[in-house]
Amino acid sequence: MNHDQPNGYATDNEEEIINVQNVDLDHIVDVSDFLNLEEELLNFDRIFPYQHTFTHWYEEELEEDLRWSFALNYNGILHVGRSEFHTLTLLDTKRFGKVLIIDGKLQSAERDEFIYHESLVHPALLIHDNPKSLFIMGGGEGSTAREALRQCQVIHVLLLFFLQEVVNICRECLTENQENFNNQKLQVVINDAKDELEKVEEKFDEIIGDLTDPLEGGPSNKLYTKSFYEGIVKPKLKENGIFATQAGPAGMISHKGVFTPIYNTVKQVFSYVIAYTAHVPSYADLCGWVLASDQPINLNAEILNTRITEKIQGELRYLDGEFIVASTILNKPIRASLANETNVITEENARFIHGHGATTNHSSWIIHDGGIIENYASVGNIPRT
């Protein structure tokens, strides 16, 4: 075999690879054991003539022809878990810190999650005159609850999440949110959000959808439908209640996927609806949100700044009154798309975003058993001795 092949040349010796995705992952495991085994098997003193430091990467397919990747720290795969219906991964990345992945899609990144969570939570709470009770759908890492609990008027936050594993991992590993899980105002329930919201007797000042993206076959699809908004969400809001939900990618290329359909679906149910966006670096795109109520929505920067000063404990890192107002001013093409959107999301007319993620190991050529193999495979794939 030619030892002078450039990096990136794929050998055809597929049997050299063991795929540890076949390993039983019904519970959370520490994948560093696999990585340590990988290092031992590859035996770095035999890497010759190429010198290269192992770099693992997370790569997410945003579209069929578009991918986004970033490097992990050494032993950067912290946890992998698999339940009956979902997979989850916690990574330690060089650029974004700890990153939570559910079903192959990035959910939250330590370094910039405050952009997403401040934008999801505070506009709705600041617009409301006296928000005391919140129902949060999703948000298992605790960041949405953290932001809600910063509002002095809030006395009860009910957080619904469908994966106990996510809550456990985040309570253990995301130190910034650990105290919030012990806050007496917060009640965490592991259940389907739709089922729990249907049976709960309480009505809420705010209902917030911090949901996973609508993926084909995904768990959250039913929580973006007109029937859910109309038959379950709206009846559980108080008379002056506000609903806010994340609405997926909202960039120039991506906004027609789910952002404008979610906006149009919510508009069929509520009298006043606002769409707004912000750039979240770890998502490699603008993120969109939709805020709705049956009462007029007053967006005044001066009033919002006063309420931020009076009602929020600590300083917001991203938002102020001016930017909340500015985030609702969208560019001409996106405004046109919102105005012209005709899709209403139903069980029969679902909309999905594209994509999935994988963790890969980009290494140099390895001299191994007299031949060269390339280690470029899905997370956990290990060269066979």
C-alpha cells in the first residue's frame, strides 16, 4: 500500500472498523473509555511519517449540501445515552464549551446559550404586566427555567421534559444551572408535554415552548400543530396570557422551512402574533421565535428597559429594550415570506427541518500492522487490532 497518500484518502478495507453504536447504550455511559481504548490501539509512536494530533469533530448536516462542524477538546465526548426513542450526547467543544445534542441535532451550547434563552424567555415575561406562573415545554438543561426564575414576580415554574437522562446529565455537568434545579419555585415533571398540559388544572400567565426542532419522526412534531395550539395551549392560558415558542432556523435561506409555517400556524389561533430573530453562533444561523397573545402586545424600548431594571435579578447579557424591539424588525424577504405563508401545520401537513449530526475523528494516516488505515468514522468507531 502506498504510504504517501494524502490525508482524506479512504481505504477500502471496511472490515478494519468496529462500530460501537451496536454496544448497549440503554443507560448513560462514559465514552471516554472508548477513546482511551482508541488511543491505546493506535499507538502514537507508530504514527509515521505524518505528525498529527487527534482532533475529534462534531459535524451537523444542516441541508443535503451544507454541513457545519467544530472541534472537540481531548476526550470531548462526555456522555452518550440512548432511550427507547431518542439518542443524546454531551460534548466538550473548543469553541462553544459543553454542547447538548438530542437526536443528532445541537440543542444548546454553553458559550452562547444565553442568546437563545434570554430571547425565548424575557420578551414574553417583560411584555406581561404581572407574570407569576409559567409552563415550560422542553428546556431539560435548565437554562429556560434559569431565565424565568430571574423575574422577581414569578412564583411558580412548571417544567415538562420528556427525557429524564437529559435532566440528569445537565444537573450533573452544566454547573451554571445546578442551583436552579433546587429552586423551590421550580417543579420538574418528566412526561409528555401535551399529556401533562391537558391534564393540569392550573392556568398560566405564560406558556413557553423550548422544544426540540420538528424532525421527521421526532417527538416534538405534534407540539407545533394548530390543533395543539388551539385545543391545548390557548385554553391553558389566563385571559391576558402570552405564548412564546422557538420556531427553528430563520436565516435568509432557511426561514421557509419551519419558521414562517410556525408563525402562520400560531396566527390562526391568536389575535396578536410577533415573529423575531437573533443570530446564535453555535447554530450557524439566525434563530426564530414566535410570541402570541389575545391581548395587544406593546413593544416600547423605554418601558422594557424600565421593567428589566425593576423586575430582573442580575444583568441580562444579551437583551435590552432597544434590541427586543429591533429583533422584531425583519429584512424585506423574510417579511414577505411571513406575509405570504399559506402553510398551516397540522398532523396531516407537518413541516420538518433537515439534518442530523455525527461526531467524527479526523486523524492522519496510521501505520498499523504493516499497512495504513484512515480513522475517519462515526463516533465510537474504533480501528480493529
